Amino acid sequence: MEKEELIKADVQKVVEILQTDVNKGLSEKEAQERLKKYGYNAVEEEKRNPLKELGKKFWNATAWVLEVAAVLSYVLGRYLDFYIIVALIIFNAFLSFSEEQRANKALELLKQKLQVQARVLRNGEWKLIPARLLVPGDIVRVRAGDFVPADVKIIHGEVEVDQSALTGESLSVYRRNNEVIYSGSIIRRGEATGIVILTGQNTYFGKTVELVKIAKPRLRVEKVVSKIVFWMMIIVVALLGVSGIVFILKGENILQFLPLALVLIVAAIPIALPAMFSISLALGSQELSKAGVLVTRLDAIEGASTMNVLCSDKTGTITLNKLSVHRVIPINGDEREVVLYGALASTEANQDPIDLAFINKAKEMGLDLTSWQVKEFIPFDPSTRRTESFVIKEGKSLRLTKGSIDAISKLCGLENTEEIYMKAEEEAKIGCRVLAVAKREEGEKWKLVGLVSLRDPPRPDSAELIKELKDLGVKVIMLTGDAEPIAKQIAKEVGIGENVIRVSDVKEKPEMIEKVDGLAEVYPEDKYSVVKLLQQKGYVVGMTGDGVNDAPALRQADVGIAVSNATDVAKAAAAVVLTLPGLRNIVDMIKIGRQIYERVRIWVLSRITRTFQNVIFVALAFILFAKFIISTFGMVLLLFMFDFVTLTMSTDNVSWPKKPAVWNINQLVIVSAILGSIMIVESFIALYFILSLPLHVMQTLIFAYLLYSNIFNLLNVREIKNFWESMPSKTMLISMIADIIISFIIVTFGIPGITPAPIKYTIIIFGLALFFNLIVNNFVKLGIEKFTKIQW
């Protein structure tokens, strides 16, 4: 029989199909056979292969170019260059891999899964077994406080079920004979015996998790890195083409051209970019963890910086997922009496959500419950649909009750209930559950005191959070399984907006998605589809949620955010897990994400600029003077030493953009081309001072000039205003000073591959680099922004 048929069929038919004895349950032998047939009642998580993950670090655009350069070095017999390049490849790969593994281990520590037990009838005896051992046909018993361990059809009994983690509905529902309760939901009231109809992947819960596996988050960082490498290689290929033609026209041996090709390739590759990303994101994740935000996928921080739409689940995210008194409607008495009698007809010991709502409201109103003695309390019974208590105060005794309007109206013998139901209907329209409260004095009949509406209220910080998100340029769209009136009311209260429609309307007209403030009557598949639709429209999408129903959308989103009380499945699917209550930390995540974006953007700007300088300058000098003005080893050493500085940029003090960040690589290339062209001219001026020196000495001094120029250029471009407007971080400043001191020593005394140079020329080179980059280029930078209107 198909799943849908099992769900729709009555109990007798299901028992017959699954061949179960309702009074004895399955035998252990039969249960074992079915376990082999259906598998464990669990949704297995896909395990990552660490070796495969490490292997991916050697298979990307940056790695490919470096690997080609390594092979070329080996072929040319430049073994020192070969070893250094290979070392850089391995260092970068292991650094990125180790940071990701650390984040994954943090997630594993976070997921402290409980071993769920189930009451099952086997061989005529009730016993507790791990829920994962349940099979279709098992007879199980559930009661208040239990997690439903599988999809179960009720044989007898009645229960109130909280299935908000599955459907997003904030109010619990009642289920009785022949109805199905789903795996992953929670029993709030009552008890029931039922037959397991579906387990594992086949359950409603399992279906949702399968969507999680299908969902594929977009890897934006990889695209950014690939585009940068593409631009670098375009520059190199063009220069190699021109240089090769010149080489051939001069009648030179083409094999002698290969060293130049190697120098240019090594100079152009953004070797440290992946490591810069990884370190920046890892440090950002540490900073966020202090604020109660655990990042489980490092690229989510970059996604947070560019995020411009946040799809937020309502229940448990915007709201508290906790019932409270919304309105008191007196009928025969005042508000204080209605709340007092309702609270006295409740008990705190059972931790029932409705009882707690009345008791908390009474405390809030300053009502004295302790002066009343509760002599008898009858808990909620699904058959009567009410609670009842017998209380005494100073010799006065009362019987009090609260429950459904139907039950209380019959108890009070009311005939004309039209007005009462009209009032209840008004409350129901805004998502409230309405209960009636009645009293009976000694020797009198039951008398209706009033009505109380209950609802799941917004979190205290939701309105403030949403306003801050809007100020940050992030549009908030609320997604909920509740009906449209409920969704509209909540969206209006927290300031999301009033354009809330049913998700079915968007299915008919997808273009409406860009104008809505919220979507109602949303199912798990819908949330996933909404996120994909927004991504197709070009938005960078964040998604917050807490339930199983949110997991597919959390996985698909550019930034999936699981709130603190989220299910394990939601946490596993998300890229970010909030470990503290509330949503305030999302704002912190966006700000830190944008700060990290700014650091990386400055790194990219600096890198493309010095590619223009290093690559074009070296190529033009070769064409003009037929000299390699810097050796391959000098270029590799230059990149290695400067990348040591750029890695410390992950700690730099930079301001974060007020609007969502946008990766505009083309714009960065334009700015870099202008600034880089000026730097090429300056490099030739520096070359003029040392052109008459021996080749090896000149190569040493050009190594020094390019290194100093790169360092001072970084100081210049890290600040959009005058470079002295802000100081770099202490770590970054120390690394710059250390680099300069070490290079002075290398240039003055020499090392294998670097010939010593007179200190007089070293000082001249240093002075020129300082003057050009921190004086001349500072004003060039300001002019670029002023005259091109490019915001960089």
C-alpha cells in the first residue's frame, strides 16, 4: 500500500495490512525481519570524507595555475622555485582545510542528540526500546511530553499535538481515533495508543530531510576567487603574447622566453587569496562565537555581508512559540475576575502551556493566587474539554472551570451563544485561541464569567531587529504555516509590512515575490521553493528557522540561520546556529560579515593593483631592455614575504558598509588599472636610478622596491580617505615593520638567489617607494573617486 493510502485508511484496514495483533503487538522475530526490510527508524546524515574535502583544495582555479607554474619550474630546472611553489600550494590547502574542519567539529559538539525511547508492545508486553528500532506495525503508546517517534495512526485515545517544528503552525492541534500524528511532533496533553505506519525516510519528518539533501547552497566565494584569477590570467596571457612576439621578432631562442613566462605567472597568481578568505572567515567566526553565533560553514559570513533578503520563519523566530493571554473579554464580571478564576482553574506543576499562560497573566496583573486554597484540581480531559478546580478563601468556596466555548456553554446551560461566538471569531481572525472561564458558587448553577484569547506573541526584540535589518538594507519576508489573518497581524505588529499573501498566490504569479512582506499557509516544500525563486531573481537570501520544516530552506539559502531552540536537523542544515535566545545577533553577524568583506575587498584591490605593477612592469622592462629585471626566485620570495603581510589583513581595523556588499570585480579592475598604471610609471622612474648597476644587483633592488611599494600601496588603499585617517591593526602594522626589516637584511647581506646591494641604493629605493605610494598615489586615489564617481 502507498504511503498516502496508509495515512487515509482506517485503523482496522491498517492493522490488517500490516498484519499486527493490537493486543499483543509484533513478536521480536517479526520485528527483526521488518527491521531488515524497512531499515532503522532514523534519517542517516551524509558523512563527509575528510580526504575528499582536502583533495578539493588542490582542485580549483588558483591551485591549477600554481600547479602549472610548479611543473614549469621543474622542467626549467629551477628546483628551489619548484619547492617554494609546492610549499605554498600545500600550505594554502591545509590552512583552508583545517579551518573548515574546526568549524565542522564545533557543529558536532553542538549537536548533542538525545536517545529517544519509545513505549512499544512486543510479545504481549509493554517495554521501552530505542525509537530507531521501531518498525511499521509496532503498537506504541504516547503521552504528554513525548516526542512522537514515527508516523503513528491512533487506535484509541485523544491527544493535543504541537507540530510547529513540522508545519510551522503556532497553535497545537487535537488528534483522535483514526487520525495520524507525525514523527517529530510533541504530545502536549492526553494519551493515545497507535500503530506505527511509516518509519525513517518514509515519514513526514524523513521527507523533509530528503529535501535538505537535495538543496545545494551557492558557493559565492569560489566564484569570486575564480573571477579574480580569470582577470589575472587575462593580463598575463596578453603580456606573454606581446612579449613572445617581440622575442620572435628579435630572432631569440623561444626556450629562453620560458623564464619570463614563469615569472609573470607566479607574479599574477593570487596565492594568498584562499588563505586570506579562510583566515578572515575563521577569525570572524571566533568573534561571532563570543556573541552567541556559531558559524558552521565559513562562507556563510561572506554571504551575510552580501545578503539583501532575509526570509524569516514566524513561529519560534519572530514569535516566542509560547502561549500568552492576548485579550480578556469580561461577560459576567471584570477582567481581574476572569483571569483570577482562569488561573485558579490551572496548575503550574503540569507545565501545560495554557495553564501557564493564565498563571503568568495573573502574576503580571498582581493577583494574589496564594490566598486561595485549591482543595481539588481536575486536569484537562479531552472528553470534557475543560479543567476544573475547587477552591476556598476565608470560608468562601467556589468551583471554577476553563475550557472550550462549546463545553463551557453547555455546562452553563446557555442557549443564546451567538454574541459569544461573534466575539470569539474576532479573536480567531488574528490567530488567537479563545477559551471560556466559568464559576459556580455553592448552591448555584455554573455561570460564564468571560472569555480569554491566547496567542503566540512576537518576541520583545523582533520589531527592533526588523527595523535594524531594514536600516542595513536587508528586506525581511516572513514565512509561516499559519493562516493569512494571523500572519498579517504579526507582520503588522513587528513592522515587517502589511503586504502578506498566501503562498499559493506566489505560485500562480512568481513575480509577486519581490513585492511581498510575508507569505502565509507555507509548507516545507514552499519555503525551499521561495528561497530558490528569490535566488533566481538575483537576491542573496538569508533564512532563519527552528523546525524540521525549515531545514530544506536553511540548506538552500546563501545564509541559513538556525535559532537557539532549533531541532538538530535544522542546525545540521544551517550555516549559522544561534546559541543564545532571540535574533539580535543576526545584526552583529551582518556587520562582522561586511567588515570581513571590506578586508577581502581591499586585499583584492591591492592584489590587482600590484599585479599591474609587478607583471606589466617586468614584461615592459624585458621588452625595452631585454633584461629579466627580477629573478623567478626574487618574485617568489617577494610574493611569499608580502603575502605574510596580507594574511594579517584579516585583523585590520576597517569600517563596514551601511548597505549590502556587492562583489563588483569589474569595477575593482578599473580602479586597479588606473592606480596600477601610475605605479608602473613610478617603477620605471625607480629603475632609472639603478639601471647602470650589474644585473644581479639590479634584480635585488627591484625585488626590494616592489616589496616596499606593495606594502605602502596596501597602507594607501586600505583607507578610502587619506591614508592617515585610520590606523591598521597592531598585528598588521607589526608584520609590515617586520617585513621591511627582514628585507633590509636580505638585500644588504644577501642570501642564496639574492645578491647583496649597496645600502645607499636600498635607501634610495625605499624613499622612492614611500614617496610615490603614500604621497603621490594617495592623491591619485582621492582623484579616482572624485572624477570617476566609483565607490571603492
